[in-house]
Amino acid sequence: MKFKTYEKQFSIKAAGVEITPEILAKINHYAVKELTAEDVYVRKYLMAYNAVDRDNERFTEILLDDFAKTFPGKSFLVGHDRSAPGIGLYFAAATENLTPEQFKELTGEEAPLPEGLTSVKVLYGWIYLVKADFNEKIIANIDAGIYRHASIGFRASDLKPIKGQYDNILYWEYSSPGEALEGSLVWLGAQPGATAQKSADDNVLCLNCNKFFDYSKQIEIAMGAVKCPECFAIVNQEGEALTEKNNSKKGGKNMEKLLKMLMKLFPGKSFTEEGLGDEIKAALDEHVKAESQKAVDAASAPLNQKIAELTPLAADGKAYRDGMVSSYVAQKAKLEEVSEKPEDQKALREVVEKYPVDFLKSEVAHLQKRVEEKFPANPQTQGDDRRDKSGGEADKNQLIPEEEKEGK
């Protein structure tokens, strides 16, 4: 498989990052000397997504996964200057599926998804820089929002046009397999809404048990709330416990807050403390079923439209073929090569119906020619075709012999 190398620019925006022990462990996987949280500067970037960007191009979902697998260990550069070793390093990457509403809430931008897609797949990349004199200006400009834009250098198998109904190019699409080669600070980005994120990882500190866990891998109880795998408390994205394990007191502000959040998330549904588990499960099941049906309807819409367009054309084509079959059988009957009885013509018709249309068309033309030769269109006896009849004599009747006329 031959790859083509490309560079793609995306906007970023500086924000603060908390370096957790888990993040530091990932960084030290690449560091030769053991680093501390005070030694490094970290950013989490929303690098790319599967929507159509300003360049009228998009990444496929599979290609974004390829980038996530190959980004860790790649250099963070300035202006794609690959003659230098780089100013930082990507130590982690991941993809996430968001609804268009979640993406807009996160970035403030609309995601122009292609027809049939309902989920925005985004690519995150985490980088770290060493806090040293030679990086102070770069870090200061990132924090100030001056170095706003980043670009991904990558390889993809192809860049191909995606065309519409009338063969017009709708957009261009990068194809998998591919590889992330580097990321750079550049002068302008191509994808609106690609921004740096405050959290440097999906790890959340549960404030109920003071232990970290991977937020992204937990089953979502409701929007922004999951169950801590350590103490089983329901916590939000900030780690705040909405319910506590073995809490003997019913009600309270945490439970009231959770119930209000659930009713806001699932309008028209009611939730109670006693039946909360079953009620949440029922609401989630209904939500998943509805979203699945939406996805099926969206995916089948282009196919149904194409079927509707082709159905009348198929009917016209069948009528045309049936007409040629009937003409073939009729010509054969005129040439007395088949009986005129419908029951006798049935077997011939079944054979002719299987002929390729081009062959059938030529056979019908050949039979027509034979019929015209056998039954010419001109009469056997032609009339007098002289134009000048000014002599005053009556036209001769060619059907009466001359001798009979003279006898009279």
C-alpha cells in the first residue's frame, strides 16, 4: 500500500491543564530521565473531526482511529519544520463520538456532517513540553492565545472526490489506512471549533473516595454522570459525588440534584429514589432504541431515494423489452416459422425473453428485413405515372388486353 503525505491545519485555543499521576506516568514512558509535574507543560488538543472543513475535505472515521493509534510518540513541531527534532511530544491520543449538540456546546461551532451521519467523531491529542528557558516564549504565546492554530502532518492512502446525484463533487475525503506523522503550531487552522481542552486525560478524581478512574470507560448513568468503579458513587465529570455508597439517609440535596438532572435529560419521564435504577434503565433503553431508528432511517434515505428514481426507468425498460419479444414472435409467425396459436408461441417466447437486449434488437431487425422481402410494400401492377396527359387521349386501362379493346 502506497501512502501520500499531507498537512492539515486546525484551530486550537490555550487552556489550563491539571497533570495527574496517570498523565505523568504516560509522559515518563517516553522520558529518559524521570520527570515531575513541575517539569512539564501539557495540552490536550481537539485535533480533527469527521465533518467537512473549510477546505471542503473530511477524514473518515476509520482514518481518525488510525491517527489516534499512531500519534503517541510523534513530535510537536513549529511550522512543519521537519529539519529540527521538535519542541514537544505527543504522548497520548484518542477518539470520541459526540452528538452535534454536544460538539456545539464544546466548541461553539456547527459540525457540517455529510448526509447520513449523525455523530461527530473527534480526535484528541495530548502533548507535553519541558519547562525550560528555550520553551518559555512558546509556552507564554500559547497561554496568551497568540499561537492559536495547530496542524497535523499525516499520511493517507488516498484523497478522493465524493460526488452527488448529478456527478458534481460534494467534498473530498481522505482514505484509510493512514498514520499521524507530527503536529505543528502554524498560522491558521482549517476546521472551525478544533480547540485545546482543559482536561489532559479522561481520568477523574472521585471526591467521594479520592481515587482516580477512567471516566470514558464507565457506563453513563445520565448525561455527565457515571458510577465510580472504586466506591460505586455516582459522580459527575468534576468528580463530585451525587450519591454515596451505603448512604443510609434517603433524599438529600445530592439525590434531588440527580433526579432534576435526569428529568431534564429525559423530558416527560419521571424518576423516584426507590425505583431509580429501573427507571434509568427503561429511559436509556427507549433513548437507545430511538437513536438507533434515527440512524437506520438516515442510512436508508439515500437508498430509498435511488430506488424511487430507478423504478419508473425499470418499468420503461421492461416495456421496451416486452415489445421487442412480441415483435420477434410476430415476425416469426409471418414467416411461417412458428404457429400463430398462442399456446405454440409460448415456448418460443420463453426462450427469446432470455436473449440479451442488444442481440434481441438485432434479431428483430433481421426478421423485419426478411418479412419486407417476402411481403413487399409496392403493388404488383403499377399505374401510369406519366405527368403530362395534355394529348387529350384517355388513359389506357392496363388491366384490359389490347385485342379485347379493338374487338369492341
